Amino acid sequence: TIPQARLITPEQLAKALQAANQKPLVFEVGPHTLYAQAHIVGAEYMGAGSSDTGQQKLRERVKSLPKNSAIVLYCGCCPWGHCPNMHPAYALLHSLGFTNVKALYIADNFGTDWVNKGYPVAKGD
């Protein structure tokens, strides 16, 4: 499981993304259909964290980044306890030595916990 200290709430992330200082990289590690419907502004689509393709894309994306880069992962495909994508993506970055990775805690799903709360979204690929 992902340690509690590594979780960030939608409210905390929305505030961090509005801040004028260094914003974290945000990687969506869920289904592409959800990303196309609505995603966090500035988020990059990595592919499902539970798939070999998603893990390879994530590995390629971070290979040139400093190990202390601020990274936030999120999925939101289903309730937190059932998500197949978050733990594999988090575990991959942890195994690669990244020390500043957070997981966006989405209790129910992205629509309920981000979109319906009025946080900024972008649509499309």
C-alpha cells in the first residue's frame, strides 16, 4: 500500500497547482477514456499503471528527471481501495529511486472527487 504520508488530497493538489512557485509534475495513470473526458490541467497521460505499456511510458518519461522531482500520480477510475493502477505506478517510481512522489487520494472517482468539486479540468487528448 501507499504510505499515508505520501497521499495528497484533491484540495491540497488544487492549491499546489495554483501556487506561483514550482508546480509538481502530474501523471495520470488510469484509462485513456477517462483522461480524454476530463483530466487535471497540465497532467500528462502515462497509460494504466497496472499495464506493461503504462509502466514503460512512465519509466521513459522520468528517466532524465532528478530523483527529487515533485511528482503526483492519479487515476480516479474507481474507489481508492479498488484501483488497480495507483500502487503499481507508485511502486515503480519508488523502485527507481524517486523520493518526492505523492499519490492523489481519490476516495470515489475522478468525477466525484475532482470535477464535481469545481477543480480545473482540461478535456481531450
